[in-house]
Amino acid sequence: MVQAWIDGMPAALSTATAAAARLLDASRQPLVAGLGTDIAGARAAVALAQRIGACVDHMNADALLRDLDVMREAGAMLTTPNETRMRADTLLLGGPGLIEAWSELPRHLFGPTSVADDRRGTERRVFWLCPGRQTGADDKVTVIGRDSGELPAVLAVLRARIKGHPTGEVSVSVQLLDELVGALKTARFGVAAWSAAALDALTIEMLCGIVNDLNATTRFSGLPLAPSDNAMGVLQVCAWMTGFPMRTGFGRAYPDHDRWQYGAARLVESGETDCVLWISAYRAAPPQWHGDPQMIALAPADARFPRSPRVHIAVGAPGRDHDSIEHCAMIGTLAAVTATHRSEALSVADAITSIVAHLSAEPLSC
Amino acid sequence: MLTRIVGGRIIDPANGRDEIGDIWMNDGRIVEAQVGAQADASYDAIGKIVMAGAIDIHSHIAGWSVNTARLLLPEFRLGSAPRPGATPLSSAGWPAFEIGCLYAAMGFTTVIEPAVSPHYALHAHLELADIPIIDKATLAVLGNDDFLLGLIRGKESATAVRDYVAWTLAATRSLGIKVINAGGSAAFKENAREFSLDDVVPSYGVSSREIVKTLQRAVADLGVPHPLHVHCNNLGIAGSADTALATIAAADGLPLHLAHLQFYGYGREGGRGFSSAAARLAEAVNAAKNVTIDVGQVMFGQTVTVSLDVLRQFKARNQARPRKWAILDGDANGAGIVPYDYRSADFYNAVQWAVGMELFLLIDDPWRVFFTTDHPNGAPFTTYPEIMALLMSRDLRAQWVATLPADAMAVTTLPAIGREYSLLEIAAMTRAAPARLLGLRDRGHLGAGAIADVAVYEDAPDRAKMFRSAALVFKNGALVVRDGIPTQTDFGCALEVQPERDCAMDRRMKAYYEERYGLSDDLIKVPDHAIGRPEPFELVPCKR
């Protein structure tokens, strides 16, 4: 039986979806946020946002858009975790946060490669720049620099030394850096990896610049680790349905993308939004803002919020309670996942379909 | 519902018709003329041109690459909706929904997405499912994948290759097989920077030629109607004509389709070492009756190149306009997205434009030359009406030529070509021939039994205006466009072939995926339920 609550009190599903629809109809600037859902849920959510003139944001958009900003302002060379696992004989990890972003990283990437000319694995050289107080590094990894705050300067000097330009002093010895330069230039297929959640866009751009420079003479690529909660999958849906990534508003007659203006936290904290549809199906992720906006939550039954949502509809986890299509990090694209513990729990897509059925007849027009 | 389109000029080259008459439709199909019957709905087409719905055999409309192009270039779409064409790509069909509407407005009813890497098939089909009105299909890309290259290196049987190709078609739900710079992407991962037909992929010791021939034979033996669809090596460089000619020769009399031949139409003559070789190419195509080509016409303006020829795109990235790009060293082919602006004042771009025109005009048989811009690589598909107008009027071409750099025109034969396409030839090239090339017997013509995909145009002297906004378009017998505006946006289906294969290959692929990826091969398949639309696929019969 599907659980639902209105103002904290148990309610029938149909009553709850009707109440949610009334809230959205009455809202002057609705926001669809969280967006931790599978492809079907994302398609339904974006279609709903277009219909009611809402803004859309994903809980991990900050990190995702840093990588996207680097690509759409400077360009990027990219590869997948599986290609890295199989082929990269040299790995350059940049900054902290990689193991937090991908707990399996040591298992997949610190051993030998899987593919080589003679079809046997070769040893992989792993370098980690400025990991901070990192747990998970092991003796296969050469750490260069420690404090993560040093990373931008270290990268700048590294890039210059790769190109043979003069450099000033930095916290890491020139010798060590030149050894690294030698290793990078003799890589047969090198990969630089990072987690955008832990770095800023300029640092990421510098790392991507190093990758691009190394391709003058050898093969090197970049691996941005995918943020959680199907952020990459939702990004793909936003792009093909609207032409834009998340942080886009549909309140005007056209989709308006602005990473500052349509950030969920800002919209909530400024009071610009008066109703939030919070979606978090993979886990009970807490919204990352200060404030108590009026909320409709599509989240696990045990999700807790500082203030009771006006409407809370329990949804199942994609890939667990129901079949899912989502971004598969290993191969870097969308994949079909069969439910591991199939249940009667409602999917986000079905919840939204029920809400839409109760919306007032006319789609928004300006 | 019995529907009648009254009194139009029916141009149906597949059935040898160019005459005034009626088209009758019922239950989604064209039916014989109903003498004495009363139609439930009647449409006046007197003075208008009636053709089957057009078919685009090569247009990048869905998938990771197309979507990444959207993400790379948000600035080309910012701004208010009723913005005049001042924004680059503002009319190019950016979100999936617009693509279907814009194609249908021009009378197109079936479009083929020609470059889907097997792992990205699910993504491509999800995007295609959100493109309204038109029917669609994908071509699955092989030729840089470890499994195939391993089969060739291991000198495994032709049967094994056939089964693998059949498995790929089934898993990806595609209509045919595409090969893109065979071996080039794999070689690039090993630091090759050039890759020609007889170059060898280092880890495998197989040549590009071997890969192409192996796939060509497998596709033919399986009875897949569409021949192997080939994106040759050396795209876009001076002297690329030699590669195209060598590939044509390599076809050895078996059917072969060469994609966007315009990008291979360059010789090395003249002061800049860059010239048109279109005349040589056209002669070779005219002589090789087993070969079909699509043009990949360039038109001036801002666009973005989207391609799985990662080696080519990597090298082209320094000419990106604007200066940014995405290069993916993915599984197998990879991908590259590089924005580009074709400028009419640029010598090279002007030659490219002329080469495409020359190919259209010098290849004699409209059943073997296909109408494409390799959207968006040569130009957005929304330029099709202008291209049709150019093909139908030597005066219009002369006006264009007069505005282009004279030294560029001097290294082509275009100014001297007087040929003008007739409506019958346009209809053959954009309807009858594509249907035949793809094995789609139920479309591309207006005979009884065909699906009722029909386009009705004003017979306007301004042919660009005529083809830009169809007066009426019917999809499966239902009216979908009136005066260039969609009247309803139901969704079409994706066409696929599923040739027979030995189940042993399924078991082998399962084991291969476990070993290589540590993942189930179910991951890459496209289940029916994933698409979220009723009956999203339609099976097209193989030849055997």
C-alpha cells in the first residue's frame, strides 16, 4: 500500500496527489528540485515543470555544472571509468573527494590494466596531487603535495613544466614535479580523474588543459567522476527535452537557463519560490538550503524534513523497488537496471502522472 | 476513415507516375481509387504537388553526441522564443520535440539517425521516442569495437561475424550497420594520428580495409536490406578523394553506401593545395552501379559537427568556431563534438559548398545519390529547402556563385554545370530511392498498400518556400501538418531489423561482457518497456 501524508497526517494516495496538484496550481513560482530519480521520473518531472512554468534544479547541479562549465567554455577530453580501468597505464588523480565520489575507485583503478598489446595487464602508475587528508590512498599511489588548497598552484606549475615554460616556486619540489612530467609524457594512455564536488571550475579547467596539452605527443584523457543520484542521467533528459541542462526556468514562454538564477537554494532562501516539489528517490537526501518553503516531497517513507511537507508521497528506489533506466557510471551512459527487490512502491514517474491528472485543465500560458 | 486528396499533381517515381489524380487513404494506408464512394474527409490539392512523405537517410538527431552538442552550445539557444533568425542555430531544431515538428513541416515522415554506438543505443532510442510525428530508425556502429577486431585477428569464421552483427542489431534495435573510420578510433587510442584504408590497428594487426570488407560481407549475407553504410577514413582533408575512390574500388561489386561524400571531394590542386575532385568522384560513382552515396551538403552559417570519427574530430578541434569542443575516448568509436562556422568568404568553405553541388549535379542517377547535409555537420536540416531550390535552378546557383570567392569557384566545375533537377528527380532522390535503399517497401511511394505518409506542397515558383512549409502532411493517414504548422503531435515508431542468428552468440556475448566489463550484457539492451510509448518499434523484414 502506498503511503502518503498531508501536513504530517496519513492520507489516501489520491487525496494526497490532488492536494499536491492544488498546491502547484496555486503556486506563482514553483520549483522542481532534488530530481534524484530515474530517466522516467526525470522525463515526467521536466514535462511537469514545462507545463506549470516551474524551474528545475538537481541536488548535485553545483558539481555537475562545474564540469559542464569547463566543457562549454574551454572544451574537454573525456573518457569513461571502464575505459580507464582497462586501458590507462598512468593515472593522475587531482585533489580530494575522489573516493567519496566513487568508493570502488581503488578496487577498479589501483590494480593493473586489463588490456595491453599482448592482452595481459600492465602495471598502472598512479599519482595523486594534493589529496588533502585522504583516506583510501595506498602504497600503489605516489602522493605529490598534500594540502588540497595547494592544488591550483601545483597544477599551474605542472602545466608550465609540461610545456617547458619557466616557473616560480611552489610547495612541491621541482624535482618531484619533473619526475611526474616525465611519467605523464611517457604514458601510453593516461587519464586524469577528479571529483567536481571537491574542486572549483578554474582548477578543473587547468586539469583539462593539462590533458589537452599532453595530447600533443601522447594519449591522455579526462575522467570527471559522476555525482550521485543519477545527476548525469537527469542532465541528459533536461538537455534533450529542453535544449538546456538543469537550473532552467520555464516561467517565460521559452526555457531560460541560468546557473545562478535558477539554483534551488537561492530560489528558496530569497523567497522567490513559493512551492517546491522535492524529489529524492534513491535515498532520503536532505534539501541543502536554509528555509522552510512549502513542500511536496516525493521521497522514501522514512525521509524526515525540518518541517513536515504539505504533502509527502512515499516512492520506491529506482533499480531496487522497480526497474529503472539511469546513468551507469562504469560505461558512462544510460542503462536498463532490473529491480533487485521488486515491490509495490510507487515510482516517481507514476506519482507525477497522478499529480498531473489532478492539475487544472489549462497549461500555463503567458 | 476514408480520406481523399483531390486533384493534385501526383509525383510518384516508384510507380512511374507524374499526373493529376486523387489519393485515397483508409486505416492508415493508401488504397485504390474508390470510384463512386464518398470520402469521410476530403482535401483540395488542385494546383498542388503530391508526393510520398520524404525520407532522410542520414541525420544526427538523437543520442549522446547530439545531446552533448546541446550542452556545449547553450548560447546558441538563449533568448526569447519569437526571436528572428538572428540567433545561431535558433531554427535548427534543438530540443527533441522541435526536431519532429520541423521535419514534418517540410514533408519529411521518416528520418534515420545514422551513428549509434551500441552502448548508447538505449539513450538514442529514448531521445528518438521524444521526437514527435516522424518514424525513425538507427544505424548501429561497428568497426572499432574490440570484439569484432578480435574476431578478425583470430581469423574466426564468417558465421561468427554474422552472428555478432545480428546480435548487435537485435541488442541495439537498429535498421542497419554503420562503420566510421574503421579501426581509426582504436588506432587513435594507441596514438595513431593518421589512418587510411590499408593502415593497421596496432593491437589487432587488422587493416581498415579488412574491417570494412568483413562487415560488408556480413551485412549482405544476413540479408539486411540496407548495405553497409560507410564513413571512410581521411574525412575532410585535401586529397580525401583518393580514399573515397579506393573505398569504392574495395566494394568489389557488392552493395556499399558511402556517407556524406562531399567531405571526400577534395583534391590537392591549385595554389592552396585544395580543390574540388567532385568530377572524378562522380564519374566513379556513375560507373559503380553497386555503390550509393549521400552528399552531406555544406551550407554557410554556424553549425556544430557531431561525429563518432573521434580521430578526425580530435584533429579538427583546433579549427573549432567558437573555440571549444568535447572529445570522448569512449568504448569503441568514441565521439567528438566540434562547433564550426562555414563562411561564404572562406576559400575552403566555398569549395566545400561547391563540391556538394557538383556531386548532386554530376551523378546521373537520382536513385543512387541521396539528399543530406549530414545534419548538423554540413548544415542544419532546416536548410534543405534552400538546397532543393539550388538544385532546381541554375540561375539561382549562378547568383550564389557570383558572391563566392572567384579563386574558390575556379578550382571547381560548378559554374559550368547547367543541369536542373526536376520534381520527379527530387521525388526519386528524397522518397523512392531512400525507401528502397533501406528496404522499406511500405513507404516512399503512393501506390495502394503503402502507409499513408503523404506530403502536399503549393506549386510555388520559389521552390525553397514550397519545400519549407508543406500545405498538408499526412502521417499514417492522419493530418499532421497544415501550412507548415503541426496540427497534432502523436509519436511514430522506430524501425528495426532482426536477422536470424545462432543463440550460441548470445551466450558468448554474455560471457564477454562479464569478463570485459564485469557487467551483464542486459545493461546495453533496449527493452520495449524502457521507451514509455505504446508499440514503439516496428520490424522490417530482411531479404532472407
